[in-house]
Amino acid sequence: FLAKVKKIVTSTAKHPAYKNKRVFVVGTVYPDGRNKGKEWVAVDYVGCAIGDMVVCGGAPGVAKEVFGLDLAPIRTLIMAIVDKVEYKDIK
């Protein structure tokens, strides 16, 4: 899904799976950048920054595949930074 990076998540105690990883709050957006309203917590995999439009996603076993972790409370990854969106609105 498309999202905009909103905030950095900071915590004093965290699961070991999050060690050396940046975690953000992302908000879902339409292709034109308008806010959809739903927010997710996502682990950064690409080096994004606050304000970036990104592609997020995840599936069962994503943490094992991407980070080599057997068990981790990671549901959503930031997988790409969007440079440009081209779409045609079909009505």
C-alpha cells in the first residue's frame, strides 16, 4: 500500500527483533497523496525519512525472509521510497 511517513517511533524497551532498525508511523494515502486516514507502524528497510511517500507491505514470514529472524513482531515493512506516481483516474 502507499503511505506517507509521519513520525518516528521511539521506545525505551523493545523486542530484540527491532535492534538497529528504525520504526515509523505511516499513514495510508491515495496515489495523488491525499490522506486515507489509516495509520500503521512499519519497520524501515530502505532508509526513508519523515515526509517520504513509500510503498509498505508484509506477509507471514516477512521478518524471517528479509531480516533472517525466526520469530519477530514485525507485520509491516517500508519496502520502497516513491519518486513519482503516474496514474489515470478511471471513473
